[in-house]
Amino acid sequence: MKKSVFALAAIAAAGAAQAQSSVSVYGIIDAGYKSIESDTLKYSSSSNTNTVINTKVTGITGQGSESTSRFGFRGVEDIGGGLKANFVFEVGMDPAGSTLTPMNTRQAFVGLEKNGVGRLDIGTLYTPHHLTMAKFSPSTLPNVPGAIDYTQSVGSSALGQTLDKFGITPSGATLTTHIAGNSMATADMVTAVTAVNIALANAGLNNTIVDNAGTGISIAASSGTIMVAIGLTTTSSAGYNAAIGAAQALLNAKATTDLNVRLARGNNTSYTVRNNNVVSYQSPVINGFTGGIQYVLPTQTKVTNNTSGVNTTSSIMLLNASYDQGPVQAAVAYSAGVAETVTNTAAVSYSLQSSTLDTLTSLNYAAGAAAASTTTTSSRARPISAASVAVVEVKTTELMGAASYNFGPAKVSYIYTARKAKDTVSDLSDKTAHNFGVKAPFGMTTAFASYTVGKQTLLGSTTNESKYDLRGIQAGVSYALSKRTDAYAIYGKSSMERKTTAVDLKDTGYAVGVRHTF
């Protein structure tokens, strides 16, 4: 009898524990046929020109066109006293492949929630900007061109842009060219070449050019110019021009690298989708209003190795507020972030001394004309080891405002996005976009359409400043086969038109497929 009572008590306790704590699996599997055609620009540092490249990719895709495929776990535990613990862990996947898409974490956080108090979460979370975009966009944020205000993984609107996409033509440093005549002693020529080789390596241009006479040349930065010291056994114009052309190509390549680093900081996105190291608080809903704050905790990466090392520190503050009552919805999200990178390097400075042994003869060749020579006295560079500290601070602000009204037969929406990024040198990116959308259900069918216009300026107030007009359209229809499964067809087109040139990059694409949620 006692055993039966104890058994019933154990079963009851287990049932109560099960009711208080639960874990569920959820996700989206989206697969179908996709066709994407994109224009990009391929930049050549040697010729300093851009060439338009058109790429078309078609075929079965499991990356998800209507929604990105994913799966995750979520759980909740009733701690008692109205307090609940919760967690979410979510990763992306590709059902058309044999492996997960490198186990990219989409969300991973743990938190506490209490009625009337609000919710506290810690980990990797969506930003309030992305949650606002997902709520107010008429679409499901498909991976098809057309929504220039949404971070996509297709076409010229993809994140992580380089100047190949933007069509910015960098210019290398100015060349100050000299050919060493017989008046320069061999020992002094060796000293000069050694000095400029050190500077060359320090600048990240660890290359040596050999002209057609078999003599090496080197380049070095000095007072904003580049000195090319050339020891020639011949004064032929062909050898001279070949050497100078090769040097200029190196400088253009260096300028391309530097610009790509800056463009990667500015990029072409309109807002950040998710952040790591987040502490988030969201208030309870009161009369349709709610607000919240997220803080990306300062993180520091420090590497020290004698005189060299890189230290990086970054932090972000995000705020949000929204209203949802009846047919009216509105929201605003704002963020401000700072990332500082301090680089310590072993540098080379120069002690310049004039010497009669450093007399150089400058040869200037013109087409169809003989060489014109000018004899000048130059300073000899003596390298001195020193320490150099470079500090780059990138400040980024992102603003999003959205509103919608549900008329019943259709819901109309408007989304405004603005993102500004600048570093220690100048502005990196200034992008704004306006999205107008409509969504209409017809029984088991739902149709949507959106039109987006915007502007973007890259590397503002510099010699590489580039401005663009942005446009995009997107339309789609889905049919609910069941509560969790639908078939869809989506079309989109976007363009980046550069104002100062005839460059107009276009992305077009369509997708048809089936999506299942679980």
C-alpha cells in the first residue's frame, strides 16, 4: 500500500516538474529553384580600370528563398513566484547540402522573464532593427534582390562589399622617378636601395621589380610621394617605362587594398541583424507600448609581441520603442557603436643627408621624342628603427522608423532606415532608404509588393567619394497548402546607379519553392 502511495506521489511530482519545464524543437526548411543575375565591377590595379562582370546563377537551392532555413531549440522553466527562465539556441542550415551551413549561430541566449516587470536576456540576439524590419516588412525578408534596405546574401546588395562592386577607381601615390647616373657611387646606390626596400616592406609592398636590363628597383614612401630608385645599365626608354609602369601598378594595388579595408568598415548594409555579447532588457506591454535597451558589452582583443601587436575594443548601445494597438503599429530603433583598433608596429623613419654622391639624373620620356635630362642633388635615406602606433576609431549609428495600418483587405507599411559610419580619416558610408509596402490575403493566398528608394555616399569628402541612387522592387505570392506549409513565387530587382559615371549595377532574380515550418 505504502509502495503504491509513494509511486503515485513520484508520478505526480514528475508530472508537475514536466509541466513547469519544457524544451521544444522548431525551425524552417525552405527549398526550391532560384535564378539570380548580378552585375559587379572587376577592378584591375595594373590598368587602373573597371570592367562590368555579369554573373547568373540558377538551380535548386536549400539556402531558403522565402525564408532562410534554420533549426533551433527553445525552452522555458517556471521557477516560481511568476518568474520564468528561458533559452534559445538557433543555427542556419542548408537542406540541399549534406552539411549544416558552417554551424552559423543565428541566436543563442538565456534569460529571465516576469509578468509586469519585463524580460532580461544575455547572449547573441537579433537587434531591435531586425525585429522591426521583420514585423513591418510586407514580405518574409526573402533572399531575392529588391529590398535594398534589408541585408541580403545575394547580388550587389550583399554584405561585405569591395570596390569591385562599387566601381570606385583608386589612385596610387604620386611617383617621383629618378634614374641613377654614373655620378652615384655603387655603395651609395646599395644604401639607397636597402633603405627603400625596408620602407617598401613596412608599407606592406614587399616586392622587388626587375626591369628589362635585369636591375632591381624599389619604391619608398617619403613626404606623401613615392621615390623610385632605379639602377639601370641602359637608358632605353622601353626599360624605363616598363619599370615605372610596374611601380605604378604596385602603388595602385596598395591603394586598392587600403580602400577595400575602409569599404569593409562602411559596407552596403542598412542595419545590423544580430550582435554577440548582448545584455538586453525589454519592458512589459502597457496599453500597447513597450520599450527596451540592448548593450553590447565592451570586448577587447589584445595581442602583444615585443614591439608589435593589435588591440581592438568595441561596444554598442541600442534603444527601441513600439506601439501596437488595433490596426495601428509603429516602432523606432536606434543604435550607436564605437570600435577602436590600436596597431603597434615596428616602423622605419629616415634621416636625410645631402651628398654630392647622391646626384641623380632624371630622364623624362615623351612619345616620339628624345629623353630630356635634368641633373639634381637628392638626399640619401638612412633607415632608423622606431615604433609606430596607429589608432583607427570607427563610429556607426543606425536609425530605423516604421509604421503600418491594417485596413482589413490589405495592410500598408512604411520603413525608414539610415546608417552612417565614419572612421578616423573621414566618412565611410552614409545610406538612407524608404520602403513602401502592401500585403493582402485572399483566402489561402497572400500577395505582397514593395518599392524601395534610397541614396548612398561612400568615402565622403575624399578624392574617392562616390554617390549612388538606389532603387528596388519586390513582389511575391504564397499559397498555404496547410497551416505549416506553403508554396511561393517571388520576383525582385534592384539597382545601384553611380551619379558621376554611367555605371549602373543591377540585380534581378526570382524563386519558386516550398517552405515548411515546424
